[in-house]
Amino acid sequence: MVRDDRTETCGVLAGSVALITGGASGIGKATAELFAREGAAVTIADVAAEAGEAVARAIGDDGGEVLFVRCDVTKAGDCQRAVQETVDRFGGLDILFNNAGVTRRASVLGTTEEEWDRVMAVNVKSIFLMSQAAIPMMIKTGGGVIVNTGSGWGLVGGKDAVSYCASKGAAIQLTKAMALDHGAQNIRVNAVCPGDTDTPMLAGEAEQLGQSHEAILAESVDRPLGRVGRPEEIAQAVLYLASDASSFVTGTTLLVDGGGLAGSG
């Protein structure tokens, strides 16, 4: 049975401040909503201003502390501004969820240089830039948590997705390297690796492949749980990595894919 995660909260992030990139839709939106219900003050950073502001309004209407910052995560100035506005508004930064991402479903031969650069910039460079801005703030206050969005296809290859697979593999290795560099400063760094999740990105993949959204969802029957994930389910995994429940966990990847890679070597 699939639970309704919207009603089960314990305030495990009370007093924390979180910044979530790509928070206007999909996994980022679900995580922003969950973090707010769990007591965190939340900054939503996204290039999609209208959608991001709508998410922020909804969280605020529910009593949450929230800020929306329009941010192109591929630009250092935007990332620094998002972090600074968060600190100015809420007094610090405890949790950074580097979630912004894009995909391009194509082989090497079908991927342009511009498409490759765009995927690598949004999926990898953004982690570097946001973390570079956030880590000094975390050091000042005695530590923090960074969660990066990887993918099952960062652990194994996938067909017609060379730039996406490369970017997510890089995100996972970046996660491990950052965990080694900043553990002594009490900063934990982990990656959540979703499998197919019913988000606007998945719908976009279907369009790129010339398939219907329904056809993409139907392919999920091959995995042990027989379905794709819901954004709220991935958000629960991010909550675990962001909370004190994972206080001795760093440098790892948490695969959340309904068992899709369970049979992989």
C-alpha cells in the first residue's frame, strides 16, 4: 500500500534552514513542502519564477517560513546571491539540497555540444557553485548537510542518455570527494539516487523519445515494485539524509528506485 506522506510529520527539522534548488516542481517541490512541514525554513531557488513563487505562496499559506529566489544555478553570482539572501532572511544555512537537473535523451551521435554543455552545467557545475557558496556559511555555524541528486543512471549506464549518465556519475563522485574534504568541518555530504519518478522531467523524457507519458509509466512494471516513484517518496529519502537520523552517514548514495537496479552487478 502506498502511504500518503503529506500527513505524517514529526518536526524533525525544526529550527533548521534549508535551500533547495529546482524547488519549483517535481522532487524539489515535494521536498520543499515536506521540509516546511517538518519545521524548516525553506528557500526555493529556481529559474522558473512563476512556478517557484506559487510553491512558496502555498507553503506560506500553510504556515511555513519560505523564501523564493530566482536563480540560474549555472551562474556563480546567482548561487552566491541565493545563499546570501537565505542567510539574510533566516539567519543561517543548515541544509543544501542540490536538486536542479535537466536531461537530454540521446546517444553521443545525437547530442550536440550545446546540449552536452547544458546538461553538465545544470547537473554538475551547479553542485560545485552552490556548495562553494554554501559551505563557508555552514562552517561559520559549526556544520551542515548537503544532499545532491544523483540517479540510478549515475551508477549504471542507460540507453540514449550519454550526457545525463555522465553528469549523474560525476555528481556521485563529487559527493564522495566533498564528503572527504568537509567531514572535519562537520558537514555531511550524500547523494540521493532516484529511479524513474513521475515528474515533469519524466514527461519531458517521453517527449524527447517520441513516446507518450503513459508509455513511459507502463515500462515500470518490469521493476520489483511494478511502478515508478512519486516525488513525495524521494522527498522522504532526502529528509532522512538531511536530518539527524543519518548523523553518521556521509559520502554515500541512497538508491531509491523501487528495486530497479536490484539485479545489477
